Amino acid sequence: MINGKKVLFLTTTDNMIWQFLLPHIKHLQDAGNTVECACAKTGFWFDELKQKHDLVMHETSFSRSPYKFLQNKRAFKKLKDIVQNGKFDLIHCHQPVGGVMGRRVGAKCGVPVLYIAHGFHFFKGAPLHYNLIYKTIEKRYAKKTDALVTMNEEDFVAAKKFKAKRVYKINGIGFEPTKMSAIPYDKKELQTELGLSDDDVVLISVGELNKNKNHKVVIEAVAKLEAKNVKYIVCGQGPRLEEYKTLIKELGAYDRVKLLGYRKDVRNILKISDVFIMPSFREGLPMSMMEAMYEGLPIITSSIRGCVDLVADNDNGLLVDLKDKDGFLRAIKKLADDKELRTMMGKRNKEIIKEFYIEEVLKQMENIYDETIK
């Protein structure tokens, strides 16, 4: 494991560091390295990272959109000054814009660059222009990458065709079991609040109400079920809220589908649920699915990149081809009717998730740091 080095964590946004990267930063610090961060200030996270975690934070006002050329050009100039003055031994970058900027500045300043792809924006089934634009960008900047790190098999296979110096695959950014301790709650009270009972089979999704998360297909499937005790609850907010409210009303499913909005007690809601369902079009390696696995829930999910890295069909969950119009309906029926199967799959998930614990990922990263610095 490297020690005595100075590392710059570069992300597009501050919440990426707050949500996922603090264990990685602490691991490097504990080994005797100095870590600083550069990112855009998009919320309370930036100041919290400075004050609560005593991190040196450099504000670089990147836009998440690669098309905001002038804004990103100004941010790049500032980043270049930070790197030149900071005398860093390694740039550790994340997110598409952060990844491009980090590799550009690393090449200009002669600093090794480690880029973690949390999920390439090109993927099987993506719109043609996505694959043309984003694959071209990643292919181009791979040449400026000392270590290209992926999190799922599809991305790993794609990355090996690029010209990065080294390509790796890790088990996600790291799942932290310590974050999964439930807030004290009363099961009956929570069920009553959500309009649930012990006789219900509860499906749960966690994620923004947007096109990619594809909650619509589950809402429509639940509305078609003859069994009225199958309930679908969604934790999250987003641009499709009003559309989904209208759809639920039109389908007469308001007593079976609950849009809960933002919830601070997702862990508790997982504990009173029976099946986790993720019908997304695109994922990298979904953390919300890992949380459900840790709680011992069986999974129903799209047969897509990232999800197939966590779920084996008829083992710890059910995979649904997005081209199969009634696939989610059949999968829901199968698990709703078979409590024993749900229990068996849930037990499998409690074992499988251990491979993705943060301790395992940090061990994988140690070797990557050593080879990159060399």
C-alpha cells in the first residue's frame, strides 16, 4: 500500500465524495498519505467535508453536462493551477466530466491518473448517439489513463479494448454494513402509516422518479394483478411524479401503489418489505440493490449491466428482459405466490453481499494504488 504520497480526489460534484468516497480517503490517510479534494460545490456537502472531516477542499465549478464548454473550460484552468501548485503524486478521478478533466490535467502536468468508471454512459441497449459520443470520449481519454477501474463485467470487457495502461475490475465502490443500522421504529406503526398489513406482499423500489428508473412498468404490472394484497412502494422523488400520480389514478391502483417521496427511513421500510424491484434501463452497480440484499430481500431486476453482476436468475432473484412486455408481471406473480422461494433467495443475498463489503474493495484498491504509482 502506498504511503507518504499526496493524492487529489477529483469529482464533478461534492455529493459524490460525501456519499461514496470517504472510506477510500480515510484508508489512504490511515496509511500515511495526504489527501485533498477538488469538485463543484452543489450543496451542503462541500462545507461538511471541510468542517466535519477536516479535508482540504478546492472548489472547481464543473458542470455535470459535458456541453457546458465555457464553464468547464474555466474550471479546468483552475484545476490546472491546483495540480501544478499542489505537487500531487496521484489524481484519483470520478464521474464523466471529472474523469475527462482529471486525465487532461494529469497528462499536461505529468501526474499519474487513476479513473474509476462508476458506469460508462455507453452500454448495450443505449441510444445510438449515446454509444457514439460517450464511447468515443472514453476511448480517447483512456490513452491518458494510468489505471482505468471498472465495477461490472460489461464495462470491464469494453475497457480492455481501450488503450489505458492498466485496466481493473473491483467489486463496486464498497458497501458499508455499518450504515445499515435501522433507526428505532415500531413495525406496526410504520405499516399503518404506509397502508400495509402483515398479509400484504410488499414490493419496494428506491430511486429517482425518472425515465431511466422505469417505475412505470411495475406500476402497470401491479395494476394488472388479480391478487390485491401485492403492494408497490417507491422511495424517491423526481420529474415523473405527477405523471405517475395520474397513471396510478387512471389504473385505479391508488390503494396498491404508494409514492413515498424522499424518506430518511429507507432501511426500516426495507425491513417491512418482501421483494426489492429494479426495472431500470441503465445501472452501473446499484448501491440500493446491495442495501436490499443485505436486508435479505429477493431481487427482481432488469437483465442489464450491473444488475446481472449482482443477481443470478432463479438463484438470488429473477432477471427480466426489458423486451419482454409481461416479464415483470410474471416475475412478480412468481415471488408473490411463493414465500419459501422468497426466503431462500433472501438468504442467498445475505451471503453474496459480503463479497462487496467496503473492506474487500479497499483491499483490491491497495494493489491498484501500488501499481499506478510505480
